[in-house]
Amino acid sequence: MAAQRGKDILLKIAHGTDQFETCAGLRTKRIAFNAETVDVTDADAAGRWRQLLAGSGVQRASISGSGIFKDATSDALIRSVFFDGEIRN
């Protein structure tokens, strides 16, 4: 995929097979990735050194943005999909 200007990013929702409808434009966006170790240190730890659980960890991804909806219909569609618990592309 070719690089795009951030201000040109649109929020689209699936509307049938392989068809997407533009619902909103993003003005600001944020993406964050985080990986943390699992600390299992307790009061009996040898020398009070930190002990980590081998082969494990917590990974997180967070995506957020703000912008404007295309129209009231798009706003209602996104809200209904969210509150109905639907999963769409």
C-alpha cells in the first residue's frame, strides 16, 4: 500500500460484499503499541530482585481518532453498529 497523507484518511464501513461506504473523515489520529513483561516478584524473592515470568507478556494495541461524520445517516449507522455489538469490516 502506498503512503497517504494523514488528513486524507477516511472511516469506511462494509456495505455488502467488498463494498465500503464512507462514514467520516479523520482530523486527528493516534496509534500506540505496548508490550509489557509479567512481574511475579514476591516477598520471598531471592535477594529481593525482580522476577519476570519467562515466555509471557502482555501486548496491547490502541487506535483512536477524532473527526466529523459525513452526515446524520452515517452517524446513526456507526452508532447502531456499535451499540448492537455488530462486527463489520
